Amino acid sequence: MNTIPHRIYLREDQIPRQWYNLRADMKEKPDPLLNPGTGKPVTLEELTPVFCEELARQELDNETRWIDIPEPVLDFYRMFRPSPLIRAYALEKYLGTPARIYYKFEGNNTSGSHKLNSAAAQAYYAKAQGLKGLTTETGAGQWGTALAEACSFFGLPLTVYMVKCSYEQKPFRKSVIQTFDADIIPSPSDTTNAGRAILAEHPDTTGSLGCAISEAVEKAVSTPGYRYVLGSVLNQVLLHQSIVGLESKIAMEEIGEYPDVVIGCAGGGSNLGGLIAPFMQDKLTGKANPEIIAVEPASCPSFTRGKYAYDFCDTGKITPLARMYTLGSGFIPSASHAGGLRYHGMAPILSKLYHDGYMTAISVNQTSVFEAATLFAKQETILPAPESAHAIRGAIDMALQCKETGEAKTILFGLTGTGYFDMTAYNAFLDGTMSNQIPTDEELAEGLKGLPQIPGIQ
């Protein structure tokens, strides 16, 4: 008889009341954001026309280890948190592995993802500042949906620029976002100067997160009382997402477990950064040494084939410069890439940790990702989001490796959400029309040609 329950929930008194700022324990901090005009680190005054004041402060704070979660945000969290830590007994049995597999499931909200953790915080701070509305971008749609939910709750108008190919592939994301009273526009569009410029140069483009960010930022800075918010990449987002890892660690301690391996999908870095935060703290401070693995798509391989360099966070080149692993701000993944995780760069925090050797990364093609997704659904009864399925692929491969070696490792991975809005992608896999589009070295080199030149750095 199993002595560890299938699902482990925290008690009310165990729910974290602070976010953890991983940068405070990093011996070498991530390189600062730079003003592209001056080449100097951005200041709080330069960020506040774009971001809420409190979010701008969090973005630049490298020292405060613990940041209190505001009571209104905690109240919002209580509607869908704590999320369960689940032992994948059925998957373990099917694989015949001695490994113990756990996953943190973030799909118990309408967005179907972890994105609501940061959306709630960002909408709250905007409302508390007295702003009139927000703008954002979304790729696969989870972030746009989550922010629409949060803005509706806190009473803020929202405009969402959604990557055009995702907008066309996932029409019901539009319906849900509109249910929460947000406006949604396929990007690039003719509603902004950035969008019009991109369309003039690439009239048939299917869009990218970089394009959508350019439009959302332009809309925010040109609309009085509005600010821009982002669902991944930024320091502030990884801060808010630390709630995922903190809950995971507390739950594992309750059952006497600690992960030998922590695995997360990697696009911009929000899920991965949040999941690994307290375990990376242990690694940085010498308390433990878990193996931490990022799994990214072979069609958008910023970690495994990108360059560690300063780059724009958007295609229109209007954002600050971030030092990160990047494929170039103009990189646009193949339209046939259906697995999400389409951003051209990786969070500066994660990029620094990867560059310094604290974590590893692998890339996987999308047919193998969907093979893992369907296998997981059959064994664990949850249809995973394609993004999450990258982590599932990594966890299955690690468990099979344990089967070969006989090692009984404890594996933790992040199940960021559900895949019920991704049936076009699942259909393509099931009917055999899904293909694996992997950029050539020449294509990647072309994208990296446009990296900005920073005197004394690159």
C-alpha cells in the first residue's frame, strides 16, 4: 500500500505569505537592464513610465530576499491556491522505473496555467497606484487569459496583443479573454507604429512575442494612465512565481522528500524560475545540490543554441536591453511550431544561472513532446498544455534513465497547466501532420546578426 498520498495539499497556515527573491542569494547578480540610448543601467525613473512603480522597484531589487505578498493578492490566491503536489504513481508504474515522480499542478484556474500568480500581483499593484488600464502581449494565450481574469477582478481595462498564429490557432482563447472584458488584437497589427512597420517589412508574418511586446509597450506609453505588464522573462515575474516552488518544497518536506532532479519547461522563464527558486537557493547556499534541468523546444532553442548577450526584449527595439541567452529579437519561430515557448530570449536570472553552471538545458522536438503529452494524459488523466509537456518529456526520459541504472531518484517537474485550448495542436499530432521544424545554423546566425553592439561588452 502506498504510504504517500497521491495529492499533497498545504494547510492554510503553511501557505507562503512572502515571495522569494532568488537574486538576493546569487553571488554574481544578473547583469542590469540597459537603456539602449545611453548604454547605462536603467533607473527607476526610466522604468516607471512603462511599469507600475512597485513593479519597477521589484524589477531592480537585487538585495531584498523576502517580499511580503499584499493581503488582497493573498485573498485572490486563496481562490486557486495552494495547488496540489501530485505523486505520479500511474506513470511510474507504466514506465517501470524505480524513480519517484512528483509534479506541481498549476491548472486549477480558468487560465489553465501558473500565469495567474503574477497576473494577480501585477493587476493589484496597478489598481493600487490608481492607473486607468494595462496592456500586455500573449503567445499561446495563458498569460493573456490570466491577466484578463485578474484585471476583471480588480476592475482594470486591459488590451491584449496576441501572436497572430496563436490567435488563429486558438480562437477560444479570444472568447475567454473577452469574457473577462479585455480587448484582444492579433499581432502584428495596424493599430500601432511598431505593428505597421513590421507588417511593411514582413507582410505575411505570423508574428512573435517580440512583435506583440513592441505593440503593447507602444500602446501603454502612448495612452495616459496606462502601463505595460509582462508575463515572463522579467525579474518581477520570477519573483511572483516563486510561490510555486515554495509550496512545492513545503509539501515535499511534509512527506519527507527532497528532489534529486527539478525539471521545468523553458520559454521566457516564468514557470521554470518559479519552480526552481527555493531549490536553487539551497544550491547557491550549499544546503543541497539538486540537478536542475530546463527543457526547451528545438524550434526555439535560446539556451542550447542561442548567444549570451545583451539584446532587445522586443522586435521593434523599443524596450530596455537585457543580457540573456537569445536568438535575436527578430527571430520568429516557424508557424508550424505548435508547442508554445516561442520567445526569442530567456529570463536574465536564469540566463546567468545557466551561464555560471548552476543548471543545464536540453532541447526536444515537438513530436516527441506530444508523444509524452498523450502518454501522460492516459496515465495521469490530465491533458497537459504543450508547454508543460516539454517538462513531462524531460521527466519521462530521466525516469527511463533511472530504470536503466537502477537509481531511485526523486524527480519533481512543473505541470504549468492544461491543454484544452490546444486541440488544434493535438489534432495535428494525432492525424500525423505535425512536423519538426528546427532552425539551421545559418538561420540562427542571421537572427543574431542584429544584436546591438554595447561598447565594452559586445
